[in-house]
Amino acid sequence: MSRNNEDRLGVKHPDTPSPLATDSSGFSFTAPTEFVELPSKGKFYPENHPLHNKDVIEIKFMTAKEEDILTSVSLLKKGLAIERFIQSIIVDKSIDVNSLLVGDKNAITVAGRITGYGEDYETKIPCPACQSTVEYGFNLEDKVVNEGGIDAAPDLGIELEGNEFVIPLPKTKLHVGVKFLDGNDEKALAQLAEKKKKHKLPETNLTDQLKAIITSVSGERDGAAIAQFVENMPALDSRFLRGIYAKITPNIDLTQEFSCSKCGHTDDLEVPFTADFFWSK
């Protein structure tokens, strides 16, 4: 969404310098910017957050500086390259990338990639039918913005209490409160997974994520009690909760049609964020 769409969005922003401007040295260049639509519409941020009730966020186009970040060996080893990339392209430096809701962070990541390398995304896809790995191209502009919220899952008795969604479960009949994950939660889950891998412990990604999103169980907010519930939750309730959570979470949907060049199989697949996303040949 480019800057010249301000009037259509009804959003007014202060004037910014032309990309090409002169200073005392005789020359300077400012990267152009654009406005990215936030799936959350800013509705699920606290009042003191810079994005509270904001529909859009301003980002600058990717530059050589961001390419340096994305190719930094030390940042890649630490898993910080994407985080630093997003922080670098956000114009409002009062916004902490780790405070962004995951869906909004995804929208910014895709938009930033488009400013640098365009909307065409070529990657390798394993065919669900014949298992062949084929080269396939996706268009990153071909996305749907899911605003989430209760309206995304009507008639299920979901209630919104502050920024917590209370969902009745079908099997246990308990009411479970959930929150939307942000960058801090995402980082904590990644660190936990890495720690378990390092110590050769079993993978528990599913239950770890449930423990991260669940804030209460029938009013009980004690972390140990929530963890015990997650460990013993019937699979029917777990699957139901994960399905509803996916529906109500603000995010971008990059599901597109895939057609296998080997066997002709067609399917709707979520665009994969592989290493090719930023580091394509």
C-alpha cells in the first residue's frame, strides 16, 4: 500500500522529504516509504502501544542496509536476522518489533520483502501427491487479510474480555481464555524449542504453544494449573481450540493454488516461508 493511498484510507500523515533531496553537502537520498495494512487494525494492542487502534504502519523500502542485516552470519546464527530486518524498516522507532502481534509482523515481513525483491517468489515445493520436489512461483501480492476476532467464528459462544477471548470447549465444557501471540512470545517459544533440542529432549511444540496462548481455564490463571490442564486436555478440545484460534487470529492468508509440473496434481497450499523467501538465488 503506497503513500499515495492516504486519501483512500482516510489516514493523514505528516509530509516527508522527497526521496531525492539536497543538504549542505549537495546530495542526500531518503528511502521511499509505504503504508502496510495491519490485519489486527490495531484493535488488540494496549492503549499505551503506538499501534493502538491504528489501521496501518509505515515502512521504508528495503535498502542495502537491510540486505546486510539479512546476510549477517552472526545474526543468522542467533536467529535475529528477520527481527532486525523488520525493526530496521519500521519508520516509527518507538515501535518494538517484539511487541507486534504475530499476524501484523507477518504482514510487515511480506510487504518488506516485496519492496526489495518484488512480489514474485520462486521456491521449491514437495508435491503432496507424488512427493517430487518442483520449482514453483507464487505471487506475494495475492493475499487475503484476515482481521480475526469474534466475527471470524460466530455462533460459538466466544466472549471478548479485554484482549482475552474466552472460548467454550466442546468436550470438557470448560471456558478457556486465550491471547494473541506477539514477537516476545514467538521468541520465547523458539528459544524453548532450541533448548529442548540442545538437551535432546522430546519435542513438545504443540503443548508449548497451547501453554503460551492460554491465559485462563474457567477463571484460573495460575501457570502451573494451566500447564496441567494442557497436558491432560482431551484431543478433541485441543483440536477445536487450535482451529478456533487460527480463525480468530488477525493474520494474512497466503493460500494459493499449486500445480505439480511432474504429475499434474493441483492443491491449495499455504505459501511456504523457506530460505528462498529472502535468500533466493
